[in-house]
Amino acid sequence: MAMYSYKAIDAQGKTAKGLQDAANLVDLELRLKRAGLDLIKASEEDNSSSFGGGSKIKRIDLITFFFNLDQLSRAGVPLLECLADLRDSMEDLAFREIIANLVESIENGKKLSQAMAQHPNAFDKITVNLTDAGEQSGKLPDVFRHLTESLKWQDEMASQTKSMLMLPAFVGVVVLAITFFLMIYLVPQLVSFIKGMGQEIPFQTRLLIGVSNVFVHYWWAILLTPFALFGIYKGALKMNPDLQYHVDNFKLHVWPIGPVLRKIILARFANTFAMMYGSGISILDCIANSRDLANNQVISRNLQQVMHEIESGKNLTQSFEKTGIFPPLVVRMLKVGEATGQLDAALMNVSYFYDRDVKDSIKKVQVLIEPTMTIILGALLGWVMLSVLSPIYDLISKVKM
């Protein structure tokens, strides 16, 4: 089917614009008629702008979508009516068109999971698999609730991660701006005064003058260096894809971000695993689908090794213990859950364990970052003041003598 950009009018005379897939213009007009719209004009869009390759739907919109599906389905509202209500109330135009397409697909005989699979920019593979499991087990409202809670948890984790990174980024920019001001504006004015005293210039002062000259004459190169290094990094990854593994390994070990990042990845893995396992998906499929969430080759390879261990006959606890990606306390939780038949509950405890640990770690990192940045800024200002005042102090000492 082709994708059409259309302009239409409803029964009240209000104009509506949007995107709709259709076999041709006649099919488009019929589809809009069923939605209560009269087509005014339409033009075929490029395939690259279709739903499958469009921009990713915001997490907050997905939370609203699944929360409303959960509430409406539990109230006994049929699925098609639920989706129709969401289509009419959703503010995001792109997501509204996706929901409209879901309605069309279900009316044409497809299951909800099959309709979702056509829109990977909105519904990832895990969401599709969970929805399929809910359809097969007859527990679709429970899946909607699981997805809502999981998305809320992911949103909270993302917010915590951003808060951890924003402070050092902001303070770093401030330090860089102060450094440029000192080296390009203030120090050159003091240099002429220092040289005019006719005294021998100390080493630290000559070093300051040299650094200032670099900033004055090559400020553009200093500003372009991070972008150049990033471009070189991206080029190196294309030439040698195995380099990404070493970069990901560095991310997990560099202080202070690495340990927190590892906990965030493993917490999300445990949360997703528990949600999928509780919905009736097999352990191997749970690991395979959750592995893609890691976005880190080191963790992904460890999880791949876990799958190989399970396929060779070992249980889940032994497989995770052998890889060493989880600490002993977490492995013990998994062992208890596996022994009692409540693995999903044990995994949710693992997720809670990491969630609490991540919050504590972020607070500790933020507490350490502030004085560290203050020390760096103080050392920079102290070096400038020492370099400027040393010649003046030497001159005053000679005058007294």
C-alpha cells in the first residue's frame, strides 16, 4: 500500500490533515468515509516517510496509550472501541495515524499484535511479543498493565540517568566558558603589565602565557576538537565494528558513570525478563528479546552465553552465575525463585534491588561531582592568580630590599 497525505472535512465542517495508507485514491476516500471524513485533496508520500521508518513515538504517549487500553478493557469496552476512542483523543498526530491504522488492520482480520508489528517505531519487538502472549492466554488487560508499569519505570530510570549527567555537563560547560574568558580576554591584558615590569618571568607565568597564546590563536581548533574526535570515533567504528565491544566495556568500568550504567542496564533487563516470563513467554525467548534492550555488546554477549548454557542443559541460576554479570546476592534471589516456581517475582525483586541501588548511586555521584568540579575551577583560578601575582610579589620584595 502507498502512504497518502490528505486534507479532509468532517460533518461539522472542520478540516483535518493527516497520513493514511491506502491502495489508491479511491481506497483512501472509502477509508476516510468510514472515519466520518470527506476527502478534499491527497498526495502520495515517499515510502521513507511511512510509519515503519518515521520518528520514534514518545514514551509518555505510549504510557497514555497502554494505560487507557488497560482501564477501558477492564471496564469491558471492546478493543476496537478502545482504539477508536484513543485515536480520537490522542494529541500526537503521528501516533493518532498509527492507532487509526491499527483499527483498520484489526477490522481487516488481523490480531492486535500483528497490527502492532507493522509499526516498529511505536511498538518494539518485546511489546509485540507480550501482546501476542496476552492474546493467546486471554490476559490482554494484564499485559497492558504490565506494559504501563514497565514504561513508567523506564521513564523514571531515564529521568534519573539524565539528572546524573546534566549536572556535570552543565558545570563542565561553565568551567570551559570561564577558561576561555580567562585565557582569551583576561590573561592577555595582564601579560602586557607583567612584561612591562622588566622582571624575570617565572616558569608558571610563562606556561600561563603559552597556554593563553594557544587559546587566542587556535580557539577555533579547540572548539572543533571534540567534534573531530567524535567523527574519528564514528569512522573507526565503521571500519572496525569490533571496536564497539571495547568501547562498551570501557563504559561499564569508567568511574563514576560505569557502575551506575551497569546497574541501569541489568535493572531494565530483569524488569523486562520478569514481565515477559510472567506473561507465559519461554525463558530462552525472554532472554533473546531482553538482550536487545541492553544496547551494550558486553552485556549482550554475556546474555548470549547464558542462552548457550541453558540450551546445553544447565538451569538459569547456574548459567547466570557462570557469566558473572550478576552479583552473588542477585544469583541467590534467582535460585530461590527458580526453586519455588516464582521466577518472575524473584526477577522483580532483582529489578527492585537494582532500582534502589541506582537511586543511591546517582545521589552519591551527584554529591561527589559538585565538590570535584569546584576543586577543578578553584585550581584553575588559583593557577592564574599565582602566575600573575608571582612577578608582582618578586618586584615588591626587591623594592623592599
